[in-house]
Amino acid sequence: MKSTYTVFFLLLLCCLPAENLPAQELMVNVYGRDVQSLNGKWEAIVDLYDQGRKNKIYQNKQPQGKTDFYEYAFEHGLRLNVPSDWNSQHTGLAYYEGTVWYARRFDAEKKAESRRFLYFGAVNYRCRIYLNGREVGSHEGGFTPFQVEITGLVKEKDNFLAVEVNNTRTSDAIPAMAFDWWNYGGITRDVWLVTTPRTYIRDYFIRLDKNRPDRIDIRVALSEQRAGTGVQVEIPELHIERNLLTDSRGIAEDAVGNIRKLERWSPDVPRLYKVVVSTESDRIEEEIGFRTLAVKGEDIYLNGRPVFLKSIGLHEEIPQRKGRAFSEADAVMLLSEAKALGCNMIRLAHYPQNEYIVRLAEKTGFLLWEEIPVWQGIDFTSEATKHKAGRMMEEMVMRDKNRCALAFWGVANETQPSGARNDFLKYLIGCCKSIDTTRLITAAFDLVRFDPEKRMFEMSDSFIKELDVVAVNKYMGWYHPWPVTPDKANWNVARGKPLIVSEFGGEALYGKTGDADTAGSWSEDYQAALFRDNLEMFRHILNLRGTSPWILFDFRSPFRFHPVNQEGWNRKGLVSDQGLRKKAWYVMKEYYTGIK
């Protein structure tokens, strides 16, 4: 006999039209739950003219009689790996933008008194989810996770799961029509079947109080608004065990003070503690670190001490295979190169990257700057686009708020001032702070200009007052010729606040030699000289508290047309697309090694 909850859920699905089936509110820490992987080989159909939904191919009907036939079949055709992008898997899809249908079958062991969810780490860009011939959910956004409840719809045997994926660029998307990285399409991150108790631990936020380094703040939320449910939070190594009761919202909150012998997380000592959150029916375990982060005047303080951010930007891409990074092995490759460079921070540009990268960065000892892809060209006048961006911000913060390595939430990159833009970005900050007020808020600007009368670099943008830390992208010696020599390049930008130079550099083809004073040489010699000049300029930025060259690896970009030196690649990497270090890598290595 079906439970009252299951009957209600099925009736709700039957009554709702397809467009009213969005993804649902995220549960925290899926990787610490009862999961069944749905990764592997999936059947696929390329739908050039978007006819699949009209023809209901998600029902996967088979001929039943001699006169029956269907003009599609998932079986015995194209097969694609999940997770991955389709561009790197098939030469015919290398430049494809459009719709691809994915499908697979799976069994699901019956478990009494439980709920079932499909969880997708990310799908780029829009998708609809179909289970056993019925649409069960949809999502927009290529870099954040989502889940769809399928309790009562999943069978023990032979479930047919289909996913309609479309990566077409549109003016109302985030990012919009043009962006300086590859538009990889597909199911690009893990897919899980998640099983939970009927009432499960939906969320928790366990962190060091931002004002008191001896107090841990705890907030746990259940999936149901139910008062009086017991919740236990344990941190065994700190001898913390708290027994709490939920309020009428299904939320339990507490603070544990006067904690002794707490070793705070830092890049030098990335200390994590085992944390267990449990109820009578549910239990989640993971590792969490504790640290404090604050801004005082023009300084950034980590654990009460000023810190200089030795950062690097990187894309979620493995250049050697021209594809999205998606695995723990991929994360090891990317982060090991950043560690060798001497970095203590990574800018995850320009979008939330996969959870393997985030979690391994924390264990390895990197602070993180994470942002959503509000990258130029966004329609700031559109209310729909604004709310879409807000949801992406919330999905990013919900996933990673327990990661103490997260230092900055980024709300924009290279946007032009306007009233509409300011309102849009203030809304994003509000979405972020509705969940987490412990991180620093930043945005990257490309508005620094040289005033020849004052002989000074300056920036005018009223929005910087909304930020904790101001960041600027400035490509002196590449997109901008030097108006003065680097030793006379004085700055008056965002004084009173910490400043990060979040992008600088220039392009070089690995192995190419040439004049060190000629940008058009595309040489490693020019790139290395350019870096030395920029580092000299940084000595004259009095409120500089971090640098982040652009970028760690060469990356694919449709913006880059030079047939010899670019060939569809942005060559600003300190490391080539083949994983070979350029001369500028050693310049930055020496600079970072000298900063204690």
C-alpha cells in the first residue's frame, strides 16, 4: 500500500504541466549519502532540428506489430561517456551546439520507507529529465548541481532515463552569447541515484564564528518542517557532541563556545575534522575545516593574520584532451601544477567548478574564489535573467558553503557600470548573503585607466563600495601599451579596501622565441618580459593584497583566430596545452616563492 506522501507526490506530478517541473531545492553533501552511480556509457541521439520532444522519443517506444515502426532508436547508435562533454568524444560533435538526447537503463533496489532523487552535478546548458516516459524535471545553468525527486516513479527493474540536453548560446543565458572559453555541451559531471529516509537531513552549515575563533556555529535543516525532532552533531576530535531539537521550521541551531585546542585550517596546514550529523533515521559524515576570514582597512586577515593571495586562475578543462575536467584524477592534474607554482589561492574562473576540484583544493591547501558566469554581455535589464543568476548563485553557495577553503564569492567579471547592472549585482549579493554571511564578496573589473595629467592609474565605479575586496583585470603590455615605464606606474584604485589584480598577462606559443620587446612575436621571451614588467608595477600599488595571473593552462576559445600562433587557443597560459611550462611560469614561481 502506497504511503500518503507517495500518493500525493504522484498526483502532483500528474497535475503539473511540464514547464512547471523545475529542479528542487538542493540537499547538501550528496557525496556523503547513500548513492548509486549512474555514470558510464549512455546511448545518445543528436537532434539537429529539435524534433525529439515533439516525437516523444523519451518514451523509447518499440514496434509491437508488423505495421509499427519509429523513426528513431537509442540502441545500437551513438554512445557517449557520462560524465564528459560530447565535443571531445566524437569528431562530428567537436563544434556542435544544439540538442543531444542521452538515455540509459538502470535497476534500483527497493528500499522501504525511503525517498529517491536523481542528482546531476552539472549539465550544460539547459536540460529536461524524463523517467519511464514522463518528464520529471528541468534545469538551466551549466555549472551548478540540481536534483529531481522520483519517489514513487522509480521501479525496481529496467528504468528508462532520458535527458534532453541543449548547449545553444542565447542572449538571456548566463553566460550569454559570447564568452572566452569553449562551450562544452553534455552531462559534464556525475549522475547519482540518491536514497534518503522519508525525513532526511537536507542541509547543514557548520563553521567557525566569523567574530569568535573559539566558537563553532551550527545550523541543521531537515527535509520536513517538523518540530521536536532530535538532531545530533559530533566532532569527535574536539570532544563536541550536541543534542538538539528542531523548531517548527524543521531547523536546529546552536553554538559551541570556548573550544580549546582547535587547529585552524590554512594553506600551510589544511586541517580538517571529522563531523557527523545524525537523526534517528539519517546520518551524514564528512570532513570540515575551521578558519576565520576578515577585512580590516586595506588588509585581508586569515586566522587573525594578514595574508597576501598568491593566486592563479584556471578553467575546468584538461587541455591535453580538449575536454572538460570531471574526475578526481583531473583535479589532481590541475591542482598539482598550481601547487608547484607556489600558489595559496585559486580563482575558479569563470564558473563554479566540479566538486572534486573544490574538495581536493581544500585538502591540498588552497583558498578559493568561486563565481558564477556573469561575464560581459549579460542583459542586466531583464528580471528573468536576474532571477536566473540569483538561483545559480544560491546553488553554488548551497553546495560549497561548508568548504572552509572558500574565501570569496564572486558576482561578476568585466561588467560595465549602469544602474541596471548595479541593481542586478546587489541582488546577487543578497542571494549569497541569505545563505552565507561569512565569506568575502568580490567582483572583477576591467575599468582601470591611466590619467595622463595625474600620471596615475585610477578607476571610477561606484559599485566598489558594495564589495569587501575589489579585483581588477589589467593587461598592461598586452591589450594596453605602457603609458609610463613600469617603475613609474603608480595606482590610486579602491584605496581603503584590499585590491587584487585578478588577471594580467599575455599570450605566447610554447617553444617560440622572439624579441622580448615585441608583442607580435608571440614569443615566450615577450611573455616573460611582460610578467617582469607587471611585477615591477605591482610594487607601486599600495593596497595590493593579491595577484592572479591569467591563466594556468592554455585553453580553447572561439575568440582566437590567429592561424599560426593560436589555432583556436587562448595562449595566455603559463603552461602550454601539452602541459609544458613556459618561461613566464618560472618568473611567477620566483615571485611567489619570495613572498612569505
